[in-house]
Amino acid sequence: MSIGAGIFLFAVGAILAFAVNVDVEWVNLDMIGYILMGAGAVIFIIGIVLMMRSRKSETVTRTAVDPGGQERVSRQQTSTTDDSAGL
């Protein structure tokens, strides 16, 4: 989600900075475009960094074996990284 938002902000900023030639006396559209391009680049980089983090999950399953209160507990821990993101 943040990667798409970063690309969108960068594109809107580039349009304002380079393609729009309207002079508005109370606002500088070029500066707003550059600010949006910078914000889009930062959001894009943050999205890439968050996507590359390793994800860990832990699942605990409890199953009652007999009515005496004995339980069998199984624990599964996985650590995954998304290697396909770099392709």
C-alpha cells in the first residue's frame, strides 16, 4: 500500500513541477511538486524497508488428551522472508 502511495505522490509531484505551467500568485506549484516528489520517495523507501523485514509468527495449539487435565501442547515457530520481492 505504501509503495503505491509513494509512486502516486511522486507522479503527482512530477506533474506539478514539470508539466504544469500555470502562474498562481499565492502558491508556488513548482515547490509543491518538489515537496510531493520528496514525500513520495520517502514513503516508497519506507515501504520497501518494511516489506524486506523478516516476519515471525508463533502458533500454539492445545489439545486435551484425557479428562484428568493432561494436555498436549504443540508449538510451531516460523521465520519467513519474502525473497521474491527482490526479483
